[in-house]
Amino acid sequence: MQQPSTQKIALIGLSYILSLFIIFHLLIIAGVVPYQTVWGGRLTGYNQMLTFESISLLANLLMLAVVGIYAGVIKMVVSPNILKVAFWVMAGLFVLNTLGNFASTNEFEHLVFTPVTFLLALFCMRLAVGSMPVRQKAV
């Protein structure tokens, strides 16, 4: 039995975790999860939460689209260089997010999201340095 490549692990990991993040942000917007558990516990009110969570939701959807294009799930020809830059940008954002989570005053955010965003950064770096799947190479 062949072991999955680190590239495939990164793709699957990013897909699942980003999908879970999207659900999590929707639960925050819906009020199921208290918004005090995110953004370092520094959100001051409902309107600020809506703004921040809407931006987070859109960013996560965009990142999931990048992963989908890279994996060939979304049928769109994009230059491999553009995708590599996108993964480096995503890795940078996840590193910054990891630092923010590490400095969070919310213990849940600190303990749970710090390692998860660090893992996402590693996944993005792996895809940024890897070669594109043959089916995705631009013509």
C-alpha cells in the first residue's frame, strides 16, 4: 500500500480545516458560538463582530478556492506561479494568525487555534514549495 505524499496530506488537511473554520465563523455570526472566543477576546460589540467575521469568512472561502483550484476540484486554469504566491501569502497570514492566537487572552483560542493555524502555515508552505499536479499546469 502506497503512503500518501506530504503534498496530498497538506491538500487534504487544508481542505478539512478551512472547511471547519468556515463552519465555525458561520456559527459565530449565527450566535451559536460566542464571539468573545475569537479575535483575542477583544471585540467590543455585535457590529464589530459582524465586520471581522465577514472578512474572516470571505478570506477562508478564498483560501479554500485556491486549494480547490490547486487540487483540480475547481476546474480553472491558473498559473502555477500565481498559486505558489497565493500559498506563500496564506502561509504568512497563518504565521501572523498563529502569533495572534499565541498572544490571545482567551485560553481556548490560545490552546486550540495556535497549533491549528501553525499547522495550516506548514501545509501552505509545503504546497508553495511543491510542484504543481500535472493536471493543473497552465498552458
